[in-house]
Amino acid sequence: MKYYRKFRIFSAIFVVTLAITSVTSSWDWLMSIDAHWFSTLYGWYVFSSMLASGTAVLIILLIVLRRMGYMAHVNSEHIHDLGKYLFGFSIFWAYLWFSQYMLIWYANIPEETVYFYERHKHFSTIFYVNLILNFVVPFFALMTRDSKRGSLILLPVSVIVFIGHWLDLYQLIMPGVVGGEESGIGIPEIGITIGFVGLFLFFVFRSLARAPMVPKNHPFYKESFEYHTQY
């Protein structure tokens, strides 16, 4: 119980620190690319993308490990909760996407509309595919209860959401860096992504191999099997 309280305090501090640093980092690393444009929703927009894509990756890893026989203690109730998180964070991301776009479009101020004008003109396909993959697909695919309780639908939707937020990050960066004339998705973009994914999986699986995956001494371990989610 001593370690549980200690980790709980550290977790709370980490969540607050992550929320603040991720938002401020998005201002410095991403929004500053378009130096003459800014949005008060930008930090939360990027943060919501991190929540949705992070949940998608967690679901993918969990289902893969479960099929390999390492997470047999995970049941459909746990999977259902993660499916609801993915469903909810996708709606939250779409809400911020629409709020930012609608306010800028409605105000029609040249200093603000230039941001979306560039993406409409040279990145129109990615612009709308981004919205379809990150909102339309998870919204309709995960609307029912059964779709969030198994891997048949949840796994491919998670992969789609992960790819969708990769495209979202691409269209946040490339228009301001190289513009529409010279941009494209080729070997450098795909190769860098594969490299980082491989590095991430290397450290994740190496860490999982060093510690037991079943937290038998956790004070709420047994309690986690005695609940049922309804929606």
C-alpha cells in the first residue's frame, strides 16, 4: 500500500506536468512553424490528438499481447473501457478541430484564414482524409456496445486512428515547412516513421520482458475483475 500511494502521487504530478509541457511544446515546436499565425485552441488540439493516438496504440499493444498469451487476465470489460476512451477522445479531438476551423472561417480575418487556405489549396486530400480517419471512422464504427468489446472492430479502428493522427501531424508541419509545391509523402516520411515505431516497440517490449505483466500485489487487482461496464 505504501508503494501504491507513492506511485499515485507521482502519477498525478506527471499527468499535470505532461498536460502543461505538451501544450507549451506544441506552441514552440509546431505552431511557431507558421510564425504569423496563432490559435488559442492549438495546444489543446495537439493534446487531444496525443490522447486519441496514445489510446489507439495502447489498444493495439494490449490486443497483440493478449493474442500472444501474455495478457490472459484482461477481459472484455477492460477492452470495452479502452474502446470508450478511444471513442470519446476521437469526439473530443473533432470538437476542437471544428471549433478552431469554424471560428477562423467565421471571423474571415486574412491573418488567420491563411493557415487553412494553404491546407485547402495544396493539402485538400489530406485535410479531409484526416477528418474521416480521426472522427468519422471511429465515431460510426465504435458507436455500438459490441464493437468496443472485441478485437474484430476495435483493432482495425485503432490502427486507422493511429494512421489518421500521423496524417494530422503531417499536415500541421509540412505546409509551413516546405509548402505545397515540394511536399509529399515518400520514403523519408515513411522511413522515419518506421524507425521511430521500431525504436518505440524495442524499448516497450524490452521493458515488458523485465517485469511481470500481472500486478498481483496491487490493492485493486482483484477488484478490477468484479465490475461490469454498461455502455
